[in-house]
Amino acid sequence: MFHAVGLGLVMYLLWLVLSGHYTGLLLTLGAISCAFIVWIVHRMDAIDHESFPIHLSLRGTVFWPWLLWEIVKSNVDVAKIILDPRLPISPAVVQVPASQKTEFGRVIYANSITLTPGTMSVHMEDHTILVHALTRSGADGLLNDDEMDRRVCKLEGSC
């Protein structure tokens, strides 16, 4: 029930921010609409800790800014490679170990790798992720530096 209430509140707050209408009738209709949608999703038994991961909210306040900074740094690196007249790419496919305890944590890790320019998660099986990297140094960075893996574990709460 905690996830249902959280989902309803987040939907209503998002509706408030996006609509910009604050009259009594519209506020009431918005609340009714959000409650109706939460009721439908609850009846479908589709609300759980994975579909609405509210438990990751506090830990996410540290993880998401770090990931955004990593994305910016990788964008700069990829732009340098593209703008270099020699185009120094050396594509590599590597298997990266994923130490997360849940499948949800491994999916977050794989998506974080894909969001970082120059790398793309191709396949995930058990505790390994097959990653295509634009350069060999990018692939080695994933294999040798477990910072992203460690941070996703921390986000998941398994470290």
C-alpha cells in the first residue's frame, strides 16, 4: 500500500506542476483522476518495489548527479574522438561482472552503462553484462574501475 500511496502522490504532484491550473474544480478532478489510475494499477497488481522504486529515492539523490557527471565526461571524450581527424576508435566487446544482488540492480547497472556515451550494454545474463565500447580504453575502464558497479550496489542497498 505504501507504493500505491507514493505513486498517487507523485502522479498528483507531477500533474500539478505540468498543468499549472490551481482552481478548486481542477484540483479535485486531478486528484480523482490520479486516485482512479492508482486504483486501476493496484487492481492489476502492477505496483511493487520494481515498478515504483520509491525506496531508491534517498540513495538516488547521490547516485543520479554522479551518473549525470559521468555522462557529461563521456560526452566530452566521445566528442574528442569524433572530432579527431584520425578518428581513433578501437571497438571492443567485453564481459563486465555485475555484483548487484537483484535483477533490478543489474538492470540499473546495465542502463547506466548504456547511458554513458561510448558504451552500450548488449546482453545481460546472470551476473555478467556484455558491453560494446567505442574504444579499448573505455572497455578497460569498465573492467578495471568498478566505481559504477559499486555505486549501483550502494543505490540498490546491497553494499
